[in-house]
Amino acid sequence: DGSDWFCYHATSPSIFPVGFCEINMIELTPPRGYAKLPFKWFDYLRETDSIAAPVKLFNKEVPNHGFHVGMKLEAVDLMEPRLVCVATVTRIIHRLLRIHFDGWEDEYDQWVDCESPDLYPVGWCQLTGYQLQPPAPQSSRDSQSSSSKQKKKAKSQQYKGHKKMTSLQLKEELLDGEEYSYLQGASDQESNGSASYYIKQEP
């Protein structure tokens, strides 16, 4: 019924051309119920009689953001937008940052745009009086493997601040496409973050 849809502007940095995850080695979540794994765009597009959104439609601008792998910051948990947590930048793909929440397993990492309003410098919570979620204690880390719900519950119990405004969620669901070969430009930028990506259509 569309109740779980996400709406993005055409210039949003949170939508990507077909093949973006493959060329940058990012796990792509296949459509629900799709059993033909591993997922291949070419097969899926042919089976669904779909075509790819042209690459020229996407925002390929990569600002000189200055983030480096290993930098610490304070980040909103997109699954629990009320929580601002101690976090680390663990990977950079053009303008995308992989955010790791200190003390939690890698499976809870989130991809966030470099200009996201959900990223804050170290000390922001102290300056504003907002509750900062510290790294998970060992007891919480030991119980993580049972279910993701336990993580949310444990982190929610730590929350003592005011509710933060709803945050932008990055969802790795791409538009349809067909018969493209993929050429990767610079990636995992650990210096100034400047890079470009492109997909070349075969004649």
C-alpha cells in the first residue's frame, strides 16, 4: 500500500545507479522474496522487463569533505533516531561514509552521506546538553548475537535526552537498469574524499 515507501529528491545523494554497490563492494539488499542468489542486476532486470535509470540522472558531485578512515565523531543511530552515539568512520566511498558504532558489531554499521545532518563533531553532545550514548559495555556486546532487537532495547534503555528530529535514512535500494558494464573510478578515499564514479554503457 506504499506505507513503507521512501521519497527522495532527484538530486539526493542517497540514491545510486545500478551497479554502484557491486563496483564498490557494498552489500546490496535484494528485493524481498527474491530467491535467485547471489543477486545479479542483469538477470533481475531481464526477468522483470525493467531498464536502468541513466547514470546522468544521479548526483555524482563529491565534495572535498575531509573525512578520513579512523576519525571519531558523534552520530545518530538511524534505526533509533533519538540516540546519538560514539562512532568511528571505517570506510569512505566517494561521499558515503561507513559509520561504526563503537562497542557494537560491524553488522550494525550504517552508511551515511558526508553532508548528513546526523553527524556531529566530538563534543557536540556535551556542548548542547544532549545525552551521548557511550560505547556498549562488554555485557551488551556478549548478548548482541541473539537478535537485533536486543541491541535496540539495550541502547534505548540508555537514552535520557530529548527526542531528536527525524533523521534521513540511507537505504541501499537502487533503481532498475540493463546491460551496463561498470568502470570504477577512485574509491575508498582516505585523504580529501574527492572522487568520481561512472558507469559506461556499451555500444
